[in-house]
Amino acid sequence: MYVCNCNGIRERQVRAAIEAGAARPADVFRAHGCKVQCARCVCEMREMIDQSREALRFAAE
């Protein structure tokens, strides 16, 4: 599924960028060599980043 239609970034690509250390949507775009266009995807990327942080936090407990 596409997260960013403007840049053609798929959900698995966003997750891979997060696993590689992306902490902000800007980091996800940078990892794929592109820039934000319309910004509709930014909220979804933030949610994915937050979910990843929560999962790591619970795993550390």
C-alpha cells in the first residue's frame, strides 16, 4: 500500500526507513532521496514512527 502517492513510497519502505533509524517523516523522505510534496502522508508516517517507538518501549520493559 502506498503511504506517499506523490513520491511513490510504500508502507514497507517507510517501515524499513524507521527500522534504519528514521525518527521523523523528513528522515523517511531523505532515506528515499525525495522531499515532501503535498504533505498528506506526514501524519500517517508520524503514526507509524510512534507505533514503532511504542513497540520498542514495551519490548524494553
